[in-house]
Amino acid sequence: MGIINGLSEGIANLSMLEVLGVLFGLLSVWFAKKENILVFPTGIVSVLIYVYLCFNTRLYADMAINAYYFIMSVYGWHYWSRKDSSRNETPITRNSKKEWFISIVILVISFIVLSLVLVHFTDSDVPIIDAITTSIFIVGMQLMAKKKIENWLAWIVGDFISIPLYFYKGLTLTSFQFIIFLIIAVLGYLSWNKSLKSSEK
């Protein structure tokens, strides 16, 4: 009953801005699954909306990561647009050992810095969880911009944690958006893995 009541209350309190943020967010993830470069312009619209929404709900780390998404979306848009001498598009690749090490270092440093900032300098009531999801998504976005298949693993873990977080913060539609994100992330990983294996033959 608590979940049903929370959903009903959340739907009743939905803002048009959150609806638009969710719609563009879903479009962006769907385009990512399809390896379509429209992942970036649709994502930019969504993240700008969520910068505002996260500020209003005191999810400061998530607000910061949406600003980071904006920057990485611009970079990814450029990176994915590059073509080689044969006019082939940028391919999907896997992380090397060095790239895995870099990803882990980024994750750990991001978590430590965000945790300290959120605990000591903000009024966030969920500082550790906020820092965890944000750190995971920082790595995921960096890998997405580089067209690394491992980006989907980061999204899967981060989406799973974000579902109860956003529900708790009263952004009910966003919480259900993350359920859909989780499903698409699993499908995206399977789709990219199939494409990568085909290119490796």
C-alpha cells in the first residue's frame, strides 16, 4: 500500500518539467541502445532539466553530474561523429586493462570527494547514496562518450540503486523512469555485445 500511495501521490504532484525530463531521458537511452548519435542532443535536453530538478530536491551530487553529463554529451557528440578515412563510424570497443584501472580510479576518487563535500558542505539527507550513484554515473558517461561497451555495466548498477533513491525523494515518475532505464541498459549491453562480437570476427 505504501508504494501504491506513494505512486499516486507522486503522479498527482508531477510537474510538466519532470515529464519532459523523463521523456527526453528515455529517448536518449533508447538512442544509445541503437548506437544512434541522437543519444546526445536528446540527452542534453534531459540533463538541463534535471540540473534544475535536482537542485530543488537537494540532490546536489546528481545536480552536478547532470552538468557533467552536459559537457560529456557535447564531447561524445563530437567523438561519435568522427569518421576514419574509409568513412566508417567510431566503433564499439572494450576497456583495456589500463582503461579499467582509469575507470576504477575515477570511481573511487569521485566517491571520496563527493562524500566529503555532501556530508560537510550541504544539507543533503542522503549524502552517501547520492555520492555512490553519482560516482558510478560519472564513469558510465565517460565510457559512453568513448563508445565503450562497459558503459552499460555502470548504468545497470547505477540505475538499480537510483530506483529507490528517487522514489524516496518524491520524484516518483523519475523513479519509474530508472526502472525503464535499467531494462534498456540490459538490452543495450546485449545489443552492443552482439554488435561488438560481430565486428571482432
